[in-house]
Amino acid sequence: MSNAILYSATGARYGFAVTALLAFVFSASAQWVESTILLPDELSGVASPRVLCYNETDEQLYVSDWLADCVVIIDARTFRKVGRYLPGYGVSDLVWSREHNRVYSADYYASTVTVYGVRAGQVIATISGLDRPWRLLLDEPRDKLYIGCEDDLVVVDLATHTVRTRIPILGRPGALHADTVRNRVLVTGVDDGLYFVDSDADTVTGFVPIDVHNRNILALNHQDQKLYIAGTWSTRMAIVHLADDSVAGPFFLHGLPNRLAWCPSTNRLFAATRDGLRVLDGASDTLIASVRCYAADLVLDGELGRVYVCETAPDTIYWIPTHLAVRDLLTLESISSVRAGERLSAMMLVAGSDPTIWVADETGAAIAAYDRATGAERTRLNTGAKTYALAWNSVNNRLYVTNGFTSTISVIDGNSLHCDTVNIGHHNPGAVHWVPDNNKLYVTTRSYCNVFPPPQDQRIVVLDGATNQILASHPGAGLETYMAYSRTSDKVYIGHSHTFQSKSKVTVIDGSTDEVLGVISLPHASFGPLLWYPDSNWVFRGGSREIEVIDCATDAVIASIPGVVWPARLLYNSINNTIYCTDAGSNELVLIDPAARQVRKRLAVDAEPERMAWDSVGNRILVGSTWGGAVDVIDCDRDSVIATIETPGSGWVHSLVWNYLNSKLYVTELIHYMIHIVDGVSLEVKYSIPMPAGQMPSNMAWDPVMNRTYVASEDGSKVTVLRDNPPGIVGPGGTPAGTKPVVPTIVRGSLVLPRDIGAGHSPILPGESGLCPKPAQLLDATGRKVMDLQPGDNDVRHLAPGVYFIRAEGPRGQGVEGSSRKVVIQR
């Protein structure tokens, strides 16, 4: 253990003094999952709703999806979310049993079927031993459940939830349908044809080959006793005459089908395909009507004589189903069309006490209810959120999370982990940036597939960091956005572009008045990063094959630095005055002399480098490889690669965070859903934390105040909170018994380090009594050095309010020499 050093911080000009003890301890520390926060609220978790089921008795709607580990419950009478429950991961199908009032979910990736008791309000059974269950079919008169698995049809007793028998289906079950006239189950084999299973004996009684690829879409014509068979990757359809099991066809749908539905009132077959809505006569099997569109799903309403279709917008060139269209059942003429989401995936007509059309928006993480008669929207509920970007506010100790394809951001309190939702008034927030100097938040909305939301709704929203109130909203943003703040000019620079083809622009906003000062047009179409260089008050902007330099005094482009193929990220190292640029196009780390505005060196790194982190203590840059699955370690003093950290499984490295308190690197890896923790001294992966199913870890933010790392799950509607021990404290669970929490030092105006602190160091000045401490530095919340600290008075009035840390220099590569002292600078 090293000697204890006493630091004193005094705001003498304000008559305020605080003295604290900082003990430096070298020891191991551990991290653990402290909490999981659901977004945008506690009744969420379904980020891509595609699977719907309705309970007619209790008038409840159940919503889930392939990437979810939960089912959201909606009251169809009040249009409110009322609950959620946890099945296995990957819900591919949901069915409701009227007899038992239970909901059964096929948990594809968990290889289970979960049984939810509606009256009990909880999961009452789990049927295991299944191989990737895909489809479910209830036979309530015989009290049985048929489960289509990978290579067999499993029959389960509904009373005991035990497996009665397993029926081999060599072609892999693709779809199930009951033939009640002949007491049999019709099972399509994805790879071969149609199997006939006796409902009493549960044995295969016949088989016919079907010349249709995939064979996973069925519809039954009860009037003519025909079974229509189609597949999602084939434009052909086969028809089986159930009277003699003969096969007719193939018939061409002229589009890849998503849904087949037979209308008993008109004896017509409706096919929703990716190239149009097709209608066939049920008697003659001839095409009688067609509408060109991308039709994702459809619902027939014979009572009102209408067909509801999830389809593309009228007269659009973009083949994405975003609209709910109401059409005449006989003529297919359009009655109404309203935008219902970003990408519609499924729909259902709920014919309860208040008949309603429910539409699932898989990209928008929402489900909406529409009036059956008028097609007008009645409510829209977010079942989850695409958690894109994170930003930590060190002044108010808050974490901001953008909830993509909603109009909200989540604000998580760093002390209590309580989550609030703030409506920013504009759709699809993508990036979020916090500026400590003015304690303001800048949120940008972005487009989806070049058009959604429309360009006029791409905004830059400014919020007050203390109150979360909206201060301003300006046109801008786009597909991807980056930001830089000039402390010298008090300007915010936000780079954006509306499409991949249009020229890139940078919007300049006054940091005090929140007014737009101008828009800088750049010569290239790019979405490159922005970085402020304080020495010259310039902003560097990564462009297409070059980096542009903007003078913040005049907001003019004054230079271009060539030789960079695809600048992915920029990072400024204030120790050796170098800008580091990851070039994903050349697999290099490009070192730029910012003063000379030229490339001074290139270092070969692993495949497609993107994210970076800076170890300011050891003066090392850590570079994550998107495709190589490795992290290269750069010695900034020698300008060389000194190590390559191979992550287990060599997956897709997405995000990096350096924890300078514990000298650890956090790495999110997308392929295997892992968070890797790298020891900063040995440069080895010490821990790998597997994320729960459906929670692909993406972006991260680190809170040094509480020593927490927040990990966003883009498809899981969650933020996972990892807690690390203070240095010197070993094991999960926090500090040992009797240890008091360290109170932060409040500083206004100046920070004073004592002159006489003990023996063992050099004199301050010749002939002067007293000894000075080891060299100390003041770091901001990201670990970046903002100034060197000298014994005595240190003027900090030029620094932005917020949380800082005092660091005494320790051995190279070993991080902070014990725990750092937290300092809060106020004005």
C-alpha cells in the first residue's frame, strides 16, 4: 500500500473549505449486473412486435416478437398496457385456450413452450425438451396442443402439460391447420410437402409432395374444401383438394406472399404479397383483382365489406409497408389510407365489445388501434424501444437514452436509477449529446431508409440539462449525426445529411441563445465524425476520403486533409497533441497533426476499425475492430501497436468504454451478446458477461461518480447497469461494513492543494519549507486531462461545471493509483 496523501480543496474567494482524505490502494476489483431498466416504461420489452394473440374472454391482446423474452399484455377495452410476463426467448407463435383461459407461447430459441395462466396472472408451466418450436395449434375438444418443432410434431396434453407423443416430420413442420371435417391435422413440411395426421391416433396417415418452396403459409376454403399452400420465398401457390387429397397447380401469385386469407362471404382468396394484393375466385381459382403495393398483412371484414391491408404509402417508390389501407372487399377500391408506423408487420381484427383493428409496427416498437369503421387511429402504445444512444450528465448525475422510433428520450437518475420519459415533440430520436459548459442536451431525430420521418421532421432539439425542458427545436439532423462543441466560441456544431446521396451539412447553434447561427455546406456526401481542436479553435469533420477543417471563428472550411478513405471516429489526445482517426476503409489508424493539418503516420490495425477509447493515464489508444473482433492497443508515446486483445469468439466489437478508476476496458460484442471486461495492466479479458436473451449490447456510457457502466440493448428495450467496486474494494456488494461513502468536494473558483503533506517528495522551491505532493492532474468525467494541478491555488473558473477527478500519477499502465477523489465544480 502506498502512502496516504491529504488533499485540501478551498474555495477561498467564497469562504468555503473542505478537507478530505484520499487513500491510494492497489488491489483487484470486480463488477456485477446491478440492475436492468426497461424502456420506455416497466411494461415494455417488445422492440419489434410481430406476434399477436387475442383473449376473447378477458378482452386482452398479447404482443411479442422473435427477439423478445417477454409478452406485453394490453387491455383491448381501455387501450392500456396492463402487464407483462416472461416466457422463453424468441416468441414465434402465441395461441389462447378458451377452455383453460391460458396463453401458450412457442419460445423458438429457448426450445420451450411457456404456459401463462390468465386468472393466475403468471406463468404456470413450462414445457421443455422441444427442438426450436415454431408453430402452435390447439385441439381443445381433445384437450391437446400440437407443436411444430424442428424435425417433429409434438403432441402435448393440455391438462398435465406433458408430452403425449412425437410424430416425425422429415421435412420440418412449417405450418399447421385443422381439418375438422376429416378429424386430421394438416402439417406442411418446409422441405417437401403436406402431411396428414390423424387427430385421434396422432399418426401420419398420408403425404403428398408440394411443388412450392418453404410451404409455411396456409389458408382453408371451407366451402370448396381446398387448402391453399404458399411459401414466403416462392411466387407459386399450390391447391390441395381435401376431398381426395389431389394437388392442383402451381398457381402464380406474381409476388412473394406474406399472408393468405379466405373470405367465406364472397368465396374469394386474398393474398398479401410483396408485389401486390391479389384476389382469386374460390371456385375457379382464377385471378379476378389486383392492386400493386407491398402488402405485409391483411384482415377481412365480411360484415362491413372491407379488407384492411398493411401496405406501402400511396404513390410511393419506397417498398416499405407503412400505411393501414381500408379497401372495398369486392372492388379493392381505396376507402382510406393512414400512416400507421415505420414498418408494419402484423394486424388483427379484435371483435370484442369495441371492435378494433390492431396493427403492429415492428420497426417503430409499437402497436396501434384503429377504428374499424373509419380507419382513424384511436391509440398508439409503445411495446418497447430501440435504445440507440446514451449520454451521461455529470452535473446532474443523469443518463439520457434515445428511444428510437418514438418521440421520447428516457432520463435515468444516477442515484436511484429511477427512469422518467421526456417527450421531445419529434419522431425518432437518434443521437444525443450533452455539453457540460452550458448543461444542455442536444437530441437529433433521424430518418429511416432515407425517407422516414420526412425531412421536414428531422430536427435538432435542445433541452435544459437541469429541468429536462425543451429550449429550442431547429430543422436539421438526418440519417446519422455527430456533434462538437467549441468552448472558445460557445458554438455547437452538428453534422448531418438527409440521404446517403446528398451533400453533408453542419448546423451551427449558439450555445447561449440556442439560435441557429448558420448552416455550413460541405463538398462531400458523408456522415463523418466531428471533433473540436481547442488550440486553434477548429472543428475537424470526417468526410468522404478526406477530413475538412472548419474555423470556428468564421465558420468557414479552411482546409482539407486527404488520404482517409472512411473516417469512422475522431479522438483528440491532449498529451501529445494528436488527432486519431479510425479509417474503416483502409483498416488503419491515422495519426493527424492538427496544427499542421496533415497526416503524420498510419498504423495498420484489425479489420474495419471504428470505436476508440483513450487511457489518459497510460497514454494509450484502444481501437475496436468491427469485423475482426479484436482490440488493438496503441502506445501514444511510441506511435506503435503494442498489443492486440482477442475477444472470446472474435465477434463484432461495437463499443468501448475505458474505466480509469479501475483501469479496465469494457467491450460490447454483438455476435455473441457479450460484454467483455479487459484488465488494463495485463491487457487480457478477465471477465465476459453474457447478456440475457434478446438483449444485444450496443452503446455504452460510463458514470465515474457511481462507477457504473450503462449498456444499451438496441433490440431489447433495456439498459443494463453494471456496477464496479471502488478501487481497493473487492467483490460484488459494494463497500465493506463500516465504510462510509466518500463525500465529493465542492469547488467554486479555485482548487487548493496543500503544500506541507509529509515526507518523501521534492521541495517546492529551493529554500522553502514544506514538501509538495506527487504530480497531480484534474480529469473530466470522460477521463480526459483538463489541467495539471500544482501545490497551492489552482484557478478552475475556466472549466465547465460538473464532476471532475483528481488523479495522482502512478506507475505507467496501472491506471489510477488507488481511488480518485471526486470534485464537483460549481459556479
